Amino acid sequence: MAKQKLTISKRSRGQTPGERQRSLFTRFSHHVSAYTGKPITFVAALSIIVLWALSGPIFGFNDSWQLVINTSTTIITFLMVFVIQSSQNRDTAAIQIKLDELISKLEGPREILLDLEELDDTALEELRAEFEAMAQKARKAGKSGEAAD
């Protein structure tokens, strides 16, 4: 089987897909997602919360003391939603392309399955029901095969 050449846009010619220049936000969200997913980041966040809690008696548990943690966590959470969504979108698109490539090269799978993400919910539900029925049929066949053993 001959390998097909990857089509690359004019903008990125001469570069492999991994070498293409990504946008600033894409690079930023990738690094933030990678860093925030590490255990050390959790430990750092937990340490900040513990230090904040321990500082309560020093500040008399006043409104400003509470406002610091509430405002900080709200802002960080708000911004992280966009960073996480960007990473999710990129990962989902990459996985979808890989699956489409695999489906397109196999004999047997229906090519209609190549762009499922573009179908509406009703069409997706119909296909899901079809695959669920196929799975149930396979389970029944597997159980009857086990009983014959």
C-alpha cells in the first residue's frame, strides 16, 4: 500500500505539521493545560488555600480577606474555561481527523461515518441506536456461543 502525501497549505509549506507556527493563544493554552494538569500544580493551589486559611486570624476573617480568595478563584476559573475549551477543541479535532483517516482506509466501514460530528442530534441518535442494536445482537450471539461450549 503506497503512502499518500499529506496536503499542506501554502502558509506552512516546507514545514512538517509539528513545525507549523501556532497562534499565540494556541501555544499559551497548550502550555497552561499541560502545566495545570500536573500534580505539583495541585499541591501549589492547595498550599495557597491553606496559607489563605491560616492567615484568617491575622486579618480577623474580615470581608477583604474573604474577597481576596473569592475574586482570585473566580477570575482563574473564568479564564481556565476558555483555555480548557481550546485544548478540548484541538484534541477533539485531531482525534476526529485520525479516526476519519482510519475509517477511510478500512474496507467495510460506511463512509457516511466519516463526518458524524457534522450531523444533527436526531441523525446521531439513529446511528447510535443502530450500533446499540448491533452490539446487543453480538452479545446474544456471544452468550449462545458460550452456552454451546
